[in-house]
Amino acid sequence: MMKSATDMNEDQAREIGLAALVFVTASPDRLETFMAQAGIDATTLMQSAAAPATQTACLNHLAASDETLLAFVAEQGLTPDHVKMALHLLQGGGGDDWV
């Protein structure tokens, strides 16, 4: 586990984004809900999985449900702040301006 969310760099944010995609795709219900909310199909998801926009959409999807977010962070050994910081970095923010 990362020591602190504020220690995160962009590569670690991408790792969390990819882990979120793996978490979502591991459950048919979560996957179906995510794709419907994101307006994408399975082919598009596979082609864009490494894109920051897709990872951001996935992390936003997880963050929208406390239950799902907590399940994800528990599985990954993270905190909700790690998800918030990953979102911030994937959206182009720097680590120094995160609050």
C-alpha cells in the first residue's frame, strides 16, 4: 500500500485506474452498469482501457457508490483519498495542488 495519497505520482495513479477497471470488469453487474453510464461498449472499453479518460470515468463510477468504493479500496489496500488523488492526477492536476 502507498504510504499517503499525497505521495502518489502519475504512474501510480494510472495503476489505480487500471486496477479500478479490473475490479469493475470482474463483476458482470458492475461492468454492465459502468458501460451503460459511460456510454461505451465492450470493444471500446478494451481499446481505451489505458486512456486516462477511461480510467477517470471508471474511478468516478466507483466513487459514486460508497459501498463499491469501499469494496475497491479494501481489495487494493488503499483509502478513498488514494482514489481522489488518482482522479486528480489523471485529470491533469499536479500533486502539489491537491487538497
